[in-house]
Amino acid sequence: MDFVKVDQEVLLTRRDGEPTARRLVVANALGTDLRAWDRLTRYLCDRFHVVRHDMRGQGLSTLGDTPLDVDRLARDLCALMDQLDTGPAVVVGAELGAMVALTLSHQRPELVEALVLVGGGARLDTPQHWHDRARRVCADGLAVIADETLETWLPDAFRAQRPDECRIWRNMLLRAPPAGYVAGCGALAAADATAAAAAVQVPALVFTGSALGAERRAAATALADTIPGAEAADVAGAALLAHVDQPAPVAATMMAFLESHALE
């Protein structure tokens, strides 16, 4: 693991795979850290040089005093890619990370060869939803939202059949920095990536899961309709963290998509 300093903050990063291979850069969902990509990375690192990071205020990365928004997170990712000299990359994002990936493609299109978006949307839920969630976490800690978050992250079958593993994912959430989580809620409340989505000029793949809630599925479908030429892929039985629950089909779909655009 490495540490990259961006505007006085320190971002934890990790790189896996052949250093000379095509770059694949990932961005996390709120409340997760770079370990959420472990399973998917195992399927990809023989073909890609995978660059992961904990976004500002998430995982082990510092938060600082600068107000957090999606633009700030995308600028952080730009700076990280510049410092690591990744050059153009396939950029993969989940939920909040999907918005960051879209915004990066708008800010620095020369850095993005293709987009892969998991459980994303141009807007996610309502501002009031995120403000209420932040208020609850401030009052009672992350444990108060743990059950509902796991229901969003992982499908019923996964939670029923793999309870011990669910305890690990619950711990990832509970050990997230509360201030960073609250700041992330504020970023999602204000975020609207509609213009960035409409301006995408690279191949894009939008994943949904059949176990996503109706509003999130609708947001992902609308996102695929907004991005010019985007392809949509539904992962049967998956919820938000399809790359955790079903990494093999997600990786296979990604590889087929990238191969079709000569980006394998």
C-alpha cells in the first residue's frame, strides 16, 4: 500500500497487477474502503494494473476541513492519477464512486478511456434522505444505520446464507470514520451528475442488480439512458455491491465489454 498527498490530505492507495498493463482505477461506495474491491481485483489483475484508493474521509484516508462534494472527490482522483502517472484508464465506480467517476470524465476527459458504473445514478435518493441519514449518524453513530445499509449493499440470499461474512461487511461500515461518512452524505445530497453523464464521450457500462431497490434500479436505468451509447447489464440477484456478491459475472461482463471496445 502507498500514501499519496493531495492538497494537504493523505489518501491510502493500493496497486495490483502487472505494472505495464492497461490501467483500471476504482472508486468506492460510501461507507466502504478499497478492500471492497478485493474479490473483483482477483479476476482482473492478470489483465490490468488495478489502482484503488480510499476516498477523502473514507477508510484510512484523511478528511481535512475542506467542504466535501463530488467535485472535490473527483479532483482528488485526478491528482492521484497524475501523481501515480497512470495515464488514461478504465475508471470504475460504485454508488458515490460512480458519481466521482462521471465527474472525473467531465473534468479531465483525457484521463478516462471507459467508464464502468456499479449501482450508480445521476442522482441517488433525495437530499432529505442523505441529510436525515447524516443527522442520525451524528446523533447515534453508524450502528443506527447498519442494518438498512447492509440491506442495500447485499441481497437477502447473501445475508441469509453467509451471516458470518455479513458481520465482516458490517464491521467495515461500523469502523468507517463517522465524520467522513457524514461528509459523504452531504456530498451525495448535493450531487447531480446529469450534465456529466450527458457529456460522456467514451464507452460506458452501467451495472444494475435485480435485488436493488426500485428507486436505485430506476436511477441506474435512467443513468444508462442519459449516457450516450451506454450499455446496461443486469446482475441477477445482486444488490448495490454486485462486485462483492458476484465478482465472477461482474468481471466477465466487464471483460466482454472492454474487449468489444478493444480495451482489454
